[in-house]
Amino acid sequence: MININQQSAARDTGSESIEKQLVKGSAWLTFGNLFSRVLGALYIIPWTIIVGKYSTEANGLFNMGYTIYAMFLMVATAGIPTAISSLIAHYNAIHEAQISMKLLWQGLKVGLLTGLASAVILAVFAPLLAAGHASLTPVLWSLVPSVFIFPILSMFRGFFQGNQMMKESAISQIIEQVARIVYMLAGTYIVLKANSVNWHGAVIQSTFAAFIGAILGLVYLLYAFSVNRSRFMTNAKKSQHKVHANAKELVYGILKKAVPFVIVASAVTFYQLIDQYSFFLAMDRFFAFSDQQLIVQFARFNANANKLVMIIVPIAIAIAETSLPMLSNAYANHDWPSIRKQIKNIYRLFFVAMFVSAFGLYAVALPMYTVFYGTSDPNLTAGVQLLQISAIVAIFYGFFTVLSFIVQGLGNARIALRSLGYGMLLKIVFQVPMIFLLQAEGAMLSTLVGSLFSCWYLVHDISQDYQVAVSDTKNDLLKTNLTAIAVLLSAWATTQILENFVPLTRLAQIFVLLVAVIVGAFVGIVLLMKFNVANDLLRRFIPARFLKGAKND
């Protein structure tokens, strides 16, 4: 029999292992998400150059199609990645890996059916979903193949994440994004080379590129699965066979886990859809803008600013996705101390990652917006201001994502759904009056109101159920905020000084952006080391010799 000291040592070792897995997994998923998102934003530079003077309208049309596409993707995948991840982590924790393999095949069946159904619905109802925008219909049709294939890709990613194989999932994201962008740029160039004013055709090829990327991402995951197949089968043979679940139970388990995930994970899409179907109506009701002017205004905040902000939001998503299997594991074993410790660590990781990056984005909004979208916008200042507001909203988008994944991983899906519902209700209530008062800025601020309330609701619930409050990490939070403010001030000051000597051109602003980012990053890293905040996270990216003086958390 193992004595008490041995048990305690085992728990401590396991706790350290979990923390290392959290940081390592977050690093891989953050890298995969961040790399793909950076590419997903960087393509805008050559894409807008190729499209030329129609780039703002084209980007607006592209984003209108992608917002609807994102909603269908969520429905088509039915939350399979996170559901599969959570369930596989659960069965692996109780030594029933054989059931995890069954989940793989049942997940494929569910994904195939939901993908087919969603693709058919999108194809049939595309004209209705276009809501009077005739040019949007063919864009939606071009996205039908991707809606069909994406659930299978997503299911495999969930399977690898549930087995703590974050590297494979991250690489598939990178391959998918690279392939998508290569096809997008090539297709856009070929279309406009044949007809320089056919920017609608260029957008159609750009959206169809999602299918090309998904296919190649899936091919890589199939290869990774074949390489690791013997390992999966060996673990399955070691199952204790104390739990028995038939196919129907597994499918039901997937859907039971998936439905809340798919709804909560669609939060950003839901907010964007509210904007897409209310902004034009409200603006037409209160102001006398032409359709062309409205599309440009809509593109500034719903497309331009959102694309840049979504570079940093995946940091929160990576933290959430990595934490989910570990929380599910601890929850399955009723390890309450481990749950509380993990929640605190997740809070710390989030504060460092999101506050510093969001404040930094706020500071470099002018060069960032100019580099990506040029100076052809007749009201560049409006675009920059909307990007700054988006940077602040992104903090609460990200925090809601992390919090909702925590409560769902701990079996409180209804709480997550309720918080999202309340937030969206507040968004709808404030939407029209705030658009009347502030136009595009009002639409974004109504989103801020809704997401802020959702975050408060979830923080309160976690505090009540698990006795973990944000104030438990107040020392780290204070240090992180001071760091974020220092990053903002240093990057902003650098930007202001350089703007006095550098012309407002795309090429010149690249220099301003790089210098400001380097200065802000240097200040941030030095202060994080000085304040001894999230050293484990920093060690993943900074050589050990530079951290000799840093203490362990």
C-alpha cells in the first residue's frame, strides 16, 4: 500500500506535470492560432494592393460572407472539436482509451451528417441570407464545399487535442491557412488580370479558398493519425473495460457536450450577425447615407478592425482550448484543489497574454491600420479609432471565451449559455440607440456592454462554486496592468515621435510599426521579468540565460 507521503508526492508531481502541459499546450496552440491569424491578417496587404481602389468594398463583402459562413461552420461542426477533446480527456483519465477510439469513428459520422445538412441549407437559402445584397449570394455559394468538409477536419483536431497532442493540431492550422492564402492571392490576381473591375469575382475566389485550405489541413491530420495509430491502438488495448458505452450513447454524449459549445463558441459571430442585420437598417432609419457609404462604414469596424483584432483573440482561445481537457480530467477525478489551482493559472496566463497585447494594439493602431489598409480610406482617422475600440472589446471577447470554457469543462454549460444570452440581449437593447448617438462606434460599444456583463456573470459563478475569484490573483493582475500600461505608453510615444518625421504611406508606416512594436515588446518583457509574472510562459519563448534572475512563480 502506498503511504501518505508517497501519495502527496505523486499529487505534487502530477500538479507540476499539469502546469507544464498547460504552458506547453498553450504555447503550441497559441503559436498555431497566432501564426494562422497573423497570416490571415497579413494577406490583406497584398490582397488590397491587388484589388486596388475597390479594396474597402471588397473587404466588406468578403466579411459579410464570412460572418454567415462562420455561423454555418459552428452549426456544421456542432462543437465537435471541443466536445471530442473534453470527452476523450475524460475517458483517458479513467483508463478507457478504447471508448476514445469509438468516439473518433462516431464523431466522423456526426460530422459528415451535420456538414452535409449545413452545406445543403446554405446552398438553398443563400439568396435569402444575402438580405438584398445580390453580390453576396455567389459568395455564399462559394463557401458551400468548405462547410461540408470542415466538420471532419475539426473532429480530428479535437481528437488530437483530447490526447494532449497540440502540436499536430497547430501544424494543421498553419497548413490550412497557408494553402488558403496562396490560393486566395493567386485566384484574385488571375481574376483581376482578366478583368480589372471584376472585384466581385475576386471575392468569390477568395472565399472559395477556404475549401482548398481545409482539404490540405485534413490531409496532414490523416497523415499524423496514421503515424500515431499504433500508439492509439496500444492505449486502447490497455483499457480497464469498466465503462461500457454503445454508439448511440457516444453520439448523444458528443451532441450533449457539443450544443452548448457550439453556441458559446459562436459568440463573436452572433455579435457580428446582429451588427450585419441591424446596422444598415438603423443607419438608413436615422441618417441619409448611400448604400456604398454604408458598406464602407460597415467594413471599417466589422471587417477591417475585426481582422486585426482577431490576431490577438486566438491567444485567449488557445488558453481555453488547452485548459479544457485538463479541467475535465480534474473534474472527472473530483480533484477540487487542482481545479482551483488551474483556474488561477488560467487567469494569470490570460491577463498577461491579452492585456499586454490589446494595450499594445491600441497604441500602434495608426501605423497598423495604415500598413494593412493603406491610405485610400477617405476617413482614415475613423478607421483608426474603431480599431482602438476593438482592441479594448477584444479583452472581454477573450475573457468570455476563457471563462465559458472553464465553466463548461466543469459541467456548467447552462451557466455559459445563460451568460451569453444575457450579453446578447443587452447588445440588442443598446444597439439602435447607440448607433443613433455614435453610428459605427455605437455598434461596437453596445458589443462592449454585452460582453462585459457576460464576463461579470461568469466570474461571479466561478467564485461562488469554486471559491476562486479574480481578486485571488490581484497581485499578478496589478503587475500585469502596470506592464500593459507601460507597453501602451512606450509604444504610443514611439509612434507619436516617429509620425513627426515619417510620411503617412504604407511603406513608411511599416517602419513605424516595427519600431513601436519592438520598443513595446522590450518594455513588456523587462517588466514581466522584473515583476516575476508568468515566468513559465516567458520561458517558452525566451532563452533560459536571459531569465536567470527570474524567480519561479
